[in-house]
Amino acid sequence: MSDSGFDRLLTAMKHGAAALRDANVPFALAGGLAVYARGGPPTEHDVDFLIRERDADSAVQALEGAGFRAECPPEGWLYKVFDDAGEMIDLIFAPNNKPEVVGGMLERAGEVEVYAITMPVMTVTDVLATKLLTLKEHEVDYDSSLEIARTCREQIDWDALREQTEESPYARAFFTLVDELEIAR
């Protein structure tokens, strides 16, 4: 992604966060940009905000009021909004189809300044947990998870991460990799 593309992504994040903040919708920056905000690599995908399911409609209204265009995709666990440059923001209210985990993740999020705006940002541990829990038999790709683990290893609560992902055989395989590569030390 070119610098101008990454700048457009950060601009969409900034405007989206300001709209949610101004509408008093609790949220946290999630996904790749949360990792970036905490010292990880830049992302090339989209903006992710974590919100409570009960706040999803208010979040969409706030963003539409700020000029974003909204879509309700069939997945049923997120809404998508787009700015006028076509940059996408995912409003995630049930990561891994578990809306009950959102409250804890929002509570653990800490305030971080990102692109000149201070906002709640998910912990690296929580971002990595949601990423590992998406791995499935036909979608096993450890590249980005290993990159996060390497670049942000000091920020990861490894015991909490193991506990949050213990149900997943793919997460257990990830821990074998990070142990053998001596990343989690």
C-alpha cells in the first residue's frame, strides 16, 4: 500500500473515531490498526472498531451523520461504513460470533494517541486472540499472527492469550510455533 493509501486509511480512522466519540458511542480501535497504534507494523486492509451490539445502530447513525455510507452485510456480526474516498470501516459487535466478549475487551482497551487523535485501542493480546480464533481448516495463515507476536511480544499477556484461545486447535498450533521460535520468551 502506498503512503497515500495508508494516509487515507488513517484519515478514515480519525474521522470515524471522532464521530463515534462525539456521539458518545463506546468503541475501541481494533485489528491491524490497533496493533499499529501499539508499535506493530502498518496494516493494508481497513479500519476496525469494536463496539457493543446494543450500540451498533447508534454507531452507524453517528458515522452516517459524519458523511459515511453504511452497509449491513449478511455476516450478522458487523456493519461496514465507507468514507467518500472509499476507505472501509468495520464496526464489529460480535467478534468470532461472541458478542459477550466485547465488554471485557472494551474495558481492557487503553487510550492511545493515533494520528493526532486519542482513542481507546484494544490490547495486542485481545487483537491476537480474535485473530487466532478466526483460523479454520480452510483458512490457516499464521503470517500476520506471527508478525504481531514478533513485533509486539512484550505487550502480549501470553497466559491470557492461551486462556482466551484454548478452544482452538489452530491457536494451539500457533503456540507451538511461537514456543519453538522462542518468540514468547
